[in-house]
Amino acid sequence: ELFGELPTGRLAVVSPGTIRVDGDPSDWDGVAPVTVEPVQDQGPVDLAPAADITRAYVAWDGEHLFVRLDALRRVSSAVKYQIYIHPLINGKVAPPRTFALRPGRRHRELEARAAGRCLEVAIPWPARPGFEGLMIGAATRSRVYPLDRSAWAMVSRQ
């Protein structure tokens, strides 16, 4: 992954109201994962099975970027979930934005909800001139230690 070619996927564009941030993945039907992760790729999963990311999805409705992370076991408030986004603007990688959250807690600019193995997040992301896509990655941490990290995914609007 470090020195390989990063394949480009398509950013799923959905109509407003299609995805509800409720922890129920059924409204993601037709949206393909941007990453599919191996299980137990970052250490003993028995320490924090809720931290083992198995899939990541991303969709956009013109106003919000929706991110869905699936975990090996039930999503937990004991785990910090981090989302890293590098927007691609006019052919260049823009400065990154990082979002850290724990399920069940309020977040300043995010709407997030977890249920079962699914964590859904809505990030305000209005259309901007030159927005061509993004690079996205995710990670999990305990209070002190890193637990898992997804592969980076590049998704394009075209």
C-alpha cells in the first residue's frame, strides 16, 4: 500500500435524504465500499474487536459527505474513530481535514450514529468550485494506543 498505485474509485453521489445517519446500513444499498480491510490486521482483535475496521464507504449529496465504517464487532464508545480526508481541488491535494469521534458523544460539526457494527457520519461538505474528489482513510484508537488503520482510498467525482 505504501509504494503501490492507489486505484481511483468513484464517489457515490446520492440524492439529498437518501442516507439517514441512524446506524442502519440499509440506505447504503448500491454504494460500494471504498476499502475492504483484512480482519486482525493490526494486532490481537480480542483487545478491541470494535476497533477492527472491516469496510469503509463514502457518499456525497452535494451538501454532506457521508462516511460509513463497519467494524468486526459492535461499535463501541470506548474506541475513538478517526476519519482523514484530503480533498482534491483543481488537480491538487488540499490540506487534510481530520474528524475524531466516539459513538454516543456529541460532536461539534458532525452528525454521527452507531448501531451494531455500523458507524455512520455526516460531515458538512457543500459543493466547492474545482472539487474533483478526495482521499479518505480511517483509524481507531484506545485512549492511549492505535488499534487499526484502513488503507487510503481515492475517489473521484467523475
